[in-house]
Amino acid sequence: MSAEIFALVALSAVFHASWNLISKRAASAGASFVLAYRLSSTLLFAPWVIYIVWVDGVSWSIPMVAFIVLSGLIHLVYSLALQRGYQLADLSVVYPVARGTGPFLSSIGAFLWLSEQPSLSGVVGMLCVVGGVLLIATGGNWRLFVQTQAWVGVRWGLSIGLLIASYTLVDAYNIKHLNVAPVVLDWFMGLAITAMMVPTGWTRRKIVLRQMKGKWRLAVAVGILSPGAYILVLYALQQGAQVSLIAPLREMSLMIGTLAGFFILKEKVSRLRLAGCAVIITGVVLLAQH
């Protein structure tokens, strides 16, 4: 893996961890905050997209449009499934299963669909990252998964992980085979989600404005960092990075978020979660050597 590609993914992980930490500060605003930062990103990235379309041009084709629409639909279903999963099951079960299976299934799909060739260091690195994610997300409390109710969360987590793998592979195909510009792909996906949220937001605009009081700067920051994180990953794919390596590398964000919570927010972090960070670092080193 080239230093440039690794730098793109590492910076993406920093962006991802940062916008999640910022979102935590605005958690009380709920869906209103999601609408605010989605709207912000749509407006802020529009000039860049217009420039690309106007100056560089886009060779539109039926497959390109079809795959962009497919990507948008998968992202939308993912967002809805994530919310529904958290409503019906414990976050402590849904989250680690989704974050663990997402990169694993993405890598398997890349081997089967995109004809990527697995290497021993790549496979071991991927498994280390997935294992580290599970350690951090569960804190080593594996008893969560033996409870009857937990299997509802496992099913939702697996479904969400499958959706993560699906949009990762579809977006990789868009970038690698249909030559869609990363920012164009991400912006049209964001535009679709924003358009779907605006009608509901308008009908409850008084509630939205009340909940967003004092949080607009946070929304603008997330509106830049959230799509920025994914666009960096898409650029890494455009530079020739393999999905089977990039998907698990993106999970560095969970490690960064955990360490930031420990050092910046002074949160308590168990030894097992710190061990999970060490396992992820081992996996990252192995993946970077591929």
C-alpha cells in the first residue's frame, strides 16, 4: 500500500472520529441535527461539484446513473435500518456486530465480485481489525450475545453490516469501473438523503429551530467532516486501493475515537478496550504492508 493511500485513509479515520465526537455534543438535537448537517454538507460541497461538472465534465451513462441511484438507495436503507435497529435492540449488541461484520463482508465481496487477490498479511490484518473493533465496542463483555433478546440485535447488526458492505462495494464499483468522481458520487447521495428529510423537517421547523439553538456551528463542522471522511476513502479507491484493505482500515476511526475519549473527554476506558486498540494497530500495520 502506498504512503499516499494510507495517508488518505488515516486522515479519513481522523475526520470520522472527529465528527462523531462533535455529534456527541449535539446528541440532544437528534434527527434535527442530522438534517442540519446534511443540509450544510449539501450546500457547502455544491460549488465543488458544480466546478467538476462544469470544468471537467461528466460522461453520464445509464450504468453510471443506475449505480449512483443504487448507492443512494442502499445508503438510505442503511440509515433507516440503523435507526430501527437501535430502537428494537441494544446498541451494545447492534453496534459491534455491524462494525465488525461490515469490513469483513466488504473484503469477502471484494474477493468474489471485484476479483481482488487476498494475501496472508491482508487477511490476518483484517481479522485483527475486526477483533479489535469487537473488543472496543463490547469491552469484552461477550455475555451480551448469549441473552435471548441479544439475538434481535445480532440479526439487525448483521443486516446493517451487510448494507455497509453493499454500499462499500457499489461505491467502489462506481469509482473504479464507472469513473465517477468521488465528490460527485458522495454529493448526489447526500442530496438524495437531504431531499427526503427536508419535507418532514419543514413541517416541524419550529421544533427543529428550538433543538438546534446553539448547535449550528457544530452542524456545519459535521457537514464538512462527515462527507469529507468518506470522500477521502473514495479518493483512495480511485488511486487503486483495494476494498479488502480499505474497508478494515477505516475502522481506525473507532480506535481514534476511543483514545480521544480517554485523553480529551477524560472518559474511563477499560483495559480490554485499550487491548482492542492495540489489536487494531497490529491489524493496521499488517494491512499497510500489503
